[in-house]
Amino acid sequence: MDLAALTCINLDLPSLEGFRKFISSWLYRGDGFTLLVDPGPLSTIPHLRGELQRLGVERIDHILLTHIHIDHAGGTGALLREFPGASVICHPEGIRHLVAPAKLWEGSRKVLGTLADAYGEIVPVLAERIRFEEVIAPAGVRAFLTPGHAQHHCCYLLDDLLFGGEVAGVRCDVPGGIFMRPATPPRFVLEVALDSLDRMIALAPRRMVFAHYGMVDTPLDHLQIARDQLLLWVKGVAETAAVESPRREEALIAWLLERDERYRNLSRLPHDIQARERYFLGNTLRGMMEYVDSLSDEEQVALMKGGAR
């Protein structure tokens, strides 16, 4: 794995509080091929295009999508206009949504509100330019279906580097440590997410890229932290299930701050990034609450004892 051939292109949104070092696209220029992972939303495509021009990129062979959420894939169709030789690799369940994105755009606006407008509309991708492949030639990239954060989530292994998307949630560096949290919007199923993490752990990558955010050289540690967090957080959801609805989220956050040392590092983040993280936390908790509330009393008791059903 030639790290000198790898470039992180930040897709910051200065108009939104805390949206810096959060969304990124990763460029890899190998021997005879060029890959781009997650081109980002439509509103950042002009910046991405400018950075690619600055780097002298004249051709992209494959655009790899970890998932089709608007902040990762919304601008794909627009970027394809600039690179007519590029093809898109995507989870098979996501393809139809990008070819005809009206429902995806409608759902994005429903969930994200004005944030979706800031990201920009989702541009259609021509059907003949998007597909799924388990092995992507000539790069030799291996694609893995890893539902959890989304049903249409993929991870990609290039040599010993794993492009992990949000399979392990969200991370930020803090002085002397890290902040991490799960990313589990509806529809979340604990067993499915754990299976995806376990399969990525079994690959034993040497490095991993988080979509949000950065590359780490201790991927197994991070993947295990993510696994432990999922189990801890659903336990917290189950233990606070009896709290009345208006106060339930507040009670759960207090529970987590007491028990999750990585999430507790929220207070060590810059204030604008703290605000961003508090905004997104609601989606994560709602996904977990819907999952736990769908379980029987016996299954919830099992979660409180620390085990997946």
C-alpha cells in the first residue's frame, strides 16, 4: 500500500457550524488506475473538482461509494459529467436509488430538513455507469457488504487499507485520545451491525479510513471500540426505556457520559464540533430506541445484561 498515492480531500461546509474535517473524499492514484471514494454532496462538488484539477487528476476509473446517503453520494452524478470514463461502484440495494433519486432526496429532506438543502439536491446517475462488483479491476479492490449504519453500506479493502465508511461510526481526535460514537439511524438492527464489524475485524487491515473522519493505523482497536460501543449503547437504551419520552434522550445521554469514556470526550472537542455532534446524536439514539422498543421484555432484559439477542 503506497500511502504517498493516497490523498484526503476535505469537503468542508463553512456555512454550517462545525462542518470542518467531517466530510471528506479520498483519492488514490495507483499503478494504471485512479480511485475516488465518496465524492460528497452536490454543494461541495465545485471544490472537489478544483482540488482534483490542482492535483492534476485527468481521469478517474472508479468512484467507490461506501453508502448512498446525501453527504457521501449526493454529488456523484454531477462529478460523472466531469469524468466520462468513470464508473460507480455501489451496494446493489443502493443502485436504483441513485439512478432515480427522487425518493432518496425526499427522504433526505424529511430527515435532515434545511441541512439537506445545504448539501444540495441528489443528482441522478446513469444506469449504465453504476454497478456492484466484489473485486474491482484493475485495482484489485475488494468490496464487502456491511449493513448497519445503512442497509446499503459497503466497505472496500485496497491492499491492507480498509475504506470503512461509517461501519465503525464517527471519530474525532482530541488531545491525548479520541472521541467516538455509533452512527445508527433507523433502521438499525444490532445483530446486523455487529456481524459487519466482526467481518471487518476478521480482515485484519493495517489501516482504516473513517468517512467521519480520518485515517487510523490501529483499525482493529477502533473496530473493537465500535463493537463495544454498540453493545453498551443499546444496554443504555434498554435501561432508560422506562423514562418518560420527553426526558428519555436526556437520561440516556447522562447514562452514556458516565459509562462511555470515548463518548465522554465530547466535552474536549471544539465548541462548534460539539454542536455538530449534538445535532447528529438524535438520529443515532432514535435508531437505537426504535430497535430496543421493538424487542420483547425478555430480550430487553438480555440487553441490560450485556448480550445481543
